[in-house]
Amino acid sequence: MLFRSTALWLLGRWRRDDPVQRAWSDFCRKMARAGLQRSPSEGPLDFGQRGAQQLPQRADTIRRIVDLYIDLRYGREAPAPRARELRQLVSGFKP
């Protein structure tokens, strides 16, 4: 029981402190408010493609956000300027 509680606490703490993950969550929340809910099994690339099809006027921005997220989240390192760019794009994104 102690292990489980500690693991959940650490997981919650990690998510809050990760600016890349926080930006992605904000993006997904904005897309959901526009009617595009991401399925738990839907990866970022598929979600971005679906979003670009549903919101063609925002397709370039959606693709840029998704590309940055994938690179920062799954790449070898997360340079601060690129993470800042992701946060700025998501902050200004209006579906």
C-alpha cells in the first residue's frame, strides 16, 4: 500500500513539473473543447492528423505543435528554446 501511494504521488508530481507534458495536456484540452476529444489509445501523430483534417484552417499550427511535442517528448533531449516555442504555440492556439 505504501509503495502504491508513493508511486502515485511521484507520478502526479512528475506530470506537474514537466512543461512539455503540461503544454501537450493544455493542447489536448483546447482540442476537446473544440469537439476533438483524444482517445486514450490515440497517439500524438494520429491525433494531430485527425485535428488537422477537422480544423483545416489551423492545420499548420496543429502539425507544428504535434511535431514539437513528439520531438521533445520522445527525442533524446529537450532544448529549452524548443520547449518554450511549444508552450507559446499552445498558449496562442485557438481552435
